[in-house]
Amino acid sequence: MLRLYDYLESGNGYKVRLLLHQLGIAFERVEVDILAGETRTPEFLRLNPNGRIPLLELPDGSRLAESNAILAYLAEGTPYLPDDRLARAQVLQWMFFEQYSHEPFIAVLRFWTFAGRLEANRAAVPEKRERGTAALRVMEQHLSEHPFFVGGAYTIADVALYAYTHVADEGGFDLSPFPALCAWLERVRGQPGNVPITWSGA
Amino acid sequence: MLRLYDYLESGNGYKVRLLLHQLGIAFERVEVDILAGETRTPEFLRLNPNGRIPLLELPDGSRLAESNAILAYLAEGTPYLPDDRLARAQVLQWMFFEQYSHEPFIAVLRFWTFAGRLEANRAAVPEKRERGTAALRVMEQHLSEHPFFVGGAYTIADVALYAYTHVADEGGFDLSPFPALCAWLERVRGQPGNVPITWSGA
């Protein structure tokens, strides 16, 4: 059985849980408490030297890190990752956009909020707010012309971008200026097998 | 012919130029001056709403952004991207590591240095230095046991990580504490078709 090292509040972990549920794949979940430093213990660093969850362990003991790489692995050969060469690369484009231009701002402000670290990082907040909002604008523009990110259908690009966007308000982002984005959130929420971020697989 | 919107000093642009040269694919290069704001003009934003180079334009007018997505597109079906499902995902894992845990620190300190913005961003430098060094440590650990990042052979994971690592000194990073990493840089430099970051394709 697959084993997922995970943290329930993590959007990056949620991406993987959500896709596993949509694919109907059973897995064992191991909770790793980020706030207690459990991703930086010698034991965990032996599993993932970069000290992060999610981390997927295969039945043969192989391990795969980076949420979006895990999505690509799991989605191979399914409708969630297109076969067409350009469409596949476009899925990757949006997943790299998510990790470079979206997550470091939108996810981090949410994390600082619930971890009580907003005040300690006060000087960095305005730039993160501005860059996170810029990412939402890029999404809004694309979604005002397309129902999903790639090829007119729900793919792992949508899974990756949904994870932190649908809880962006928890980091203080107001989504009401982005109607096309809000309509897309509803379309994603309506996909077969959608589960909330609090779903632990149990 | 492929058209590459690019900026010569960019390591992200260099990744694509290097792979195109190694694949023997001719391309037309369009220089876009980041420092002069040319990636944020209305004209360029129509090409890439996220306002970044590199951007690849295909003969049919389709466009692809995000350097590592472009690498994956170009490398499909070549030895630079393995066929094996897990190995492919491991290549993606290291490319996501590069964009999330490496580039925002190592590339950004180099950019601030040559753009004369180090002083203006002084408060953010220590954290970027620390996190960039942490990324180099993760690479060193992996490379002390493996000749290349995935599967014992040169892939686009190496292309992606070489681009900014081999010029990390330009951002003030000292690579001498990382001997396995330095030996890997030499192995990458010795690959057929390697060209320097100043190579413009002309």
C-alpha cells in the first residue's frame, strides 16, 4: 500500500490526498507535525533530505517528494494528465506557476496566520500580499476565457492550484474581486470525488 | 522555427538554450530586457500574462512558459527525460525542488547583485543566503552518492539545477564546502553540447 507522509492542514498534502481519493487509491497516512519540527528530525531527513511533506512512499520503499511531482506520478495514464505532448507541458507550466508564483505567497500567509507567526514576519507581509494577489489576477484572466487550466477539462493543474486558492481567505486574501476564479472553484468542488482539505483518508 | 523569448543573463533562459543546443534544435531568440521592464509591457503580457521569460513560441503560435515545463516539453522522447514512470517523476521532483527551494534564493541573490539591488533588499538577504545554502547542502548530500540527480545519467533535472548553481558565486555563494557538487558541475560541463550561459545561439 502507498504511504503518505502528510500534515492535515497542508495544501500541498491535500493535493495528493484529493487526487488519491479521486483515483480510488487506498493509502496509509502518517501525520508529521510541521509545527513541532517533525519534518526536520534526523529520522525524517533520512526519508526526505529536503525536510518537507508531502512525501510518498511506494510499496518497494522508493520515495517521491514535491507535491506536484507526486501528482504527475499518480496521474500518469489517467484522464487527470493529458496524453498530448503540449497539453502535458501546459499542465506542468501551471504547476510550476503554482510553486513559484502562488504558493510562496498565498500558502505562506495562511501558514503564518494559523501558526501565529504573522507578527514576527510583519516586514515581509506586504510583498507576499502583493505577489499573491498578482497570482490571483493571472488565474482570473486565464479562467475568464477557459473553464479549467488546460484543455477544457479538470487535470492535476487544477488540483495543484485549487489546494491553496480555495483556502486563500484563511491567509487574508479576498477572492470577491475574482469572479471567474470563484466560478472555477465551484466547478472544481463539483468534480467527482472532491473531498475537503480536512479529509484524512480514514 | 521555434522562437525563444529570453534574457541572456537569465539562468532560467539558459536552461532552455542549453537543452536546445544539446538537442541540435535551431531557434530564433528574442531578447527581452528584464531590467528595462520589457516583460511587463502590455505587449509582452499578451504573450505571457505572468510577465516572465523564458517563453517558448511554437511554429503554430502556441506558447509555453516556465523554464522547467519547457525543458520537459523539449526533452520528451529523448534521453534527457527517462521513460520509466518513477524516474520521470523523480526528474520532476528535482525540478520542483529547483524552483521552490533553490532558485528563489540562489538566483535572486545573483540578480540583486548584478542589478544593483542588494542594498535596497538588505533586510531579506540573510534569509535568502541561509535558504540557498540549505539547498546546496541537499544537493551535496545527494551528489555524494549519485553521479547525476536521477538514474545515474544526465537529464533535464541536471540542466535545471546546473543553470543557477554554476554561477552561484556571482550571488556570493561559496561552493568550496561542497566537493561532490563541484565534481558534478564538472561532469555537467563535460556533457556533449554544453555551452556557457553567455551563448546566445547565434
